[in-house]
Amino acid sequence: MMGFGTVIASMLSVAILLLASYVCSSGGFYMADVLANSVMEMQENENEIMKTDIEITNISANEAGIFVSLNNTGSTKVGDYDYMDVIVKYSNTAGIAKTIWVPYQGDSDALENKWTVGNISPDLVNPGILDPGEEMELQILLEDSLENKSVNWLLVAAPNGVKASGYFNA
């Protein structure tokens, strides 16, 4: 009977070893699957970034604000304006240099520090979305007036990080 206890202990040890191997291997397979999905998603994002291109064709400023003509020269559409970034570096009338992020507020009645979509042309496909080959006018309203004859700069970034920038005079 004493030999039977040794056999049970050995079988129990082998069962625990097999269970531990199964747990470790299934965890490893899960991690490999998650990693593979992450790599595929990253490649899709990189592919979208490579297909996206925007270009600023004109910037003008007056008392009513800053007006930017943005052309979609890529092959993907840009339409989630809440996730677009507009950054303006300017000198106000007091001569103080400022750099601000201007949020999109298309339907807001806010009077300052916002940008809105003025017009998209031609806007035949997907109205309200900047499709390839279309040009969008942005109107930027700042809390300060721009200093006369100052050189200023702005940057517009699409939701996926593709950006365009340019200098303009007040």
C-alpha cells in the first residue's frame, strides 16, 4: 500500500504540471493574439495617415477674424472636426506674443477662441465633410485682435495627426 501513495503523488504532480503548462500557454496565446491585433490596427492607422494630406492654400486676417483655405490633397476624407486641432501663434494689439489652441465650435454662440467651417466647395459628395479634391474655408475667431503688420503663424491638424501650417500677416 505504501507504493500506491507514491503513484498518487506522482499523478497529482503531473496533473498540476500539465495544468500550469496549459494556463501559461493559453495566456501566451492570448497575449500573442492581442499583440497581432494591435499591430494590424497600427498598420491600418499608418496606412490612413499615408493617404491623408491637407494643404493651406490661403490665409487672410481682418477685424472679423482669420480666414484659412484648406485643401484636401490626399485620398481620404476629413470630417470629424471636433478632433481637428487649430493652433495660432500671434501678437495681439498690446504686442504680447501668444500661442493658443483654438477649439472647433461649429454650433456654438461663443464669440471668441473658436473656429468654424465657413464653406466647402465643391461639396457634392458627402456634404459637410472635406473629401479629396475639395477646399474648406475655416473662420477663426480669437479673444484678442491681431497687432497690425505682425507676422503670425497657424497650424491645422487632421484627426489622424496629418498637419499643415503657414505664416500670415495681420
